[in-house]
Amino acid sequence: MEMNVSKNDEQVIARKAGGLNPAVIIPILFAIGVCIYLFVLGSPGNFKDADKLGGGSVAFSSVEGKDIHPDSFLGIIYKGGVIVPVLITFMITVIVFSFERYFVLGKAAGKGNLDNFVVQVRSLLNQNKIDEALEECDRQQGSVGNVVKEGLTTYKALSHDSTLNKEQKMVALNKAIEEATTLEMPMLEKNMMILSTLGTVATLVALLGTVIGMIKAFFALGSGGGTPDAAALSTGISEALINTALGIGTSAIAIILYNFFTSKIDGLTYKIDEIAMSIQQSFAEFN
């Protein structure tokens, strides 16, 4: 019993250690987002009269920001203001953690075709071929294979246990499968909250950028003394719209990917439940 507890503890630690660590990755992605804003979007080549701006970035140019006019789409995004690097960070974060979830969930499904694995294991269970089913689990691996293997190992041990009655054995088998599933779920769901959060927060941050841009636009409208500064007015409005576009785009992508990966996790969970039911039915029939 102590050996099983130790093994479970090691599995929990392994699950928690798997995947990217947001506390480390997100600050790095923020630094990358700022660099993209300053040196890619803010490159003098994206603005008119680039020869007057010097090299490096518009942010470090001696030319006044209000005199800088974009000459490309990247320059237009740069004019979105200080909220833009935050939104860029959100977009990069969504992309990075989406790739991470894609590879983790692909690994969790195992090496072979998951549907074929389910059919094969269920067929072997109907014939009470537990050892052959365990071999299939070793070939499949992944989270589904791990849970099924744990259930089959318990199945095999309980079938030779004479100290428990059938009802007690069924309870023990069900508990073993539930515990194995619980150990795998943290790895499957890790970092999903980031995608879910950014799906909402990106829109709110974009709204903040929109409000700031509109404040600048109305300030330009009111400070002209009857003759509004058309350039400052248009700059404020464009800043508002740029932030809105970036935020809505990031939020939409995050929500779509979150729902996609959630459906993937639900699919894996369904496969586990499907085989677990077959294991219980087989045990009740043959023991």
C-alpha cells in the first residue's frame, strides 16, 4: 500500500512539472512584446521621412511623436500607444500556450489511433484477455493508455484476491480508475485557464486603450479654441480603433482555441470513461 502511495505522489509531481510554467514564460513574452513594439513596429522604415528619424526605433528618436506619420500598416499599429505592447504580449501568449496545449494533448492521446485503441481494448476485454489488453496500453501510452493500464492492473490483481467479495472488488476497481483519471487531468487542463482569461481580459485591456484614445481625441477637439486640431483628433481616434482591433482579434482567437482544446480534453475523458465502463462490465462478467 505504501508503495502505491509513493508511486501516486511521483505521478502527481510529474504532472505538475509538465508543460510550460506561466510564471517564467509570461514575463519573457512581455519582454518580447515590448521589443516587437519598439524595434519592429517602431522601426523608422515604417514611417515617412525615415532618414530624419535615425536608426533603431522611433521611440528613441529626437523627432516629436506628433510629427511622425506612418508609412505602413506596422507603423499604424505602433501609433496605437502604450497599450499595444500589452496586447501584443497577449497575442503571443495565446499562440505559445496554444502550441503547448496542442503538443501536450497530442501526447496525451498516445502514439496510435485512439479510436482503434478503444475498439481493440474493448474487444480484448470481451474475451477476458487482460494481458493482451495491457500490452496494447504499453504500445499506446499517453494519458488514456496510463489510466486504462492502471485499471487493468487493478483488475488483474483483484481477480486473484480471495479476501474481498465481488461488490468490494467492484468498488476497489472503480476507485482505482477514478484515482488514475484524477492524476492525469491536471496535465490535460494545465494552462487552459490562461487561454480562458485572455479571452476576456484582452477585450477589457483593448477597451482601456480605446478609452485613452478617445480621451486624446476629445482633448484635441476641445483644445483647439474653436478650430480643432484635425491631426491630433485623427491620431486619438486611430489609437482607439487600433487597440480595439488588436484586443478583439486576440480575444476571438483565445476563445476559439480554448473551446477547441476543451473539446479535445472532453474527447479524451470520454474515451477513458468508455473503456472504464467496459473494464467494469468485463470484471462483473468474468469474476
